[in-house]
Amino acid sequence: MSDEVWRRDEIESPCINICQIDPDTRLCLGCARSIDEIAEWSRMTAEARAAVMAELPERTPASTKRRGGRAARLKRKL
């Protein structure tokens, strides 16, 4: 029996199972892909996926601005 039957090409993915979308950047905090890229990933060509993966190191998935903290909580109590 040939091993060819059991071999299949897996789609390469940058997913690291930290799937949370930052509300400001709209990028996944784990892999830095957009919601649209994640949704279309399995239908993209290998070339399109490679192009997205090449861009990922340059992306900042989380907003750098602070979202509240102690000062914001104190302000809400007033």
C-alpha cells in the first residue's frame, strides 16, 4: 500500500490558538491577522496566504493606548 493515500497538504497557518480580536486594531492578538483574513484563510491561494504571512511581523495587533485603569475607575465614581 502506498503512503500517498495518507499524505495531504495542510494549509500553513500563523494561528497560535490565542484567538482574540483587539477592538481598536481589529487584528487577532495571537496571529495579527484581520477578521477577514481569518475568515478567508482556507479559501486563499498558497501565494495569497504567503503574502499575508510575510506582512504579519510588521503588524501590531494590540492598541498601545491605555484603556482606563485606576484613574478611569476613580473618574467614573465621581
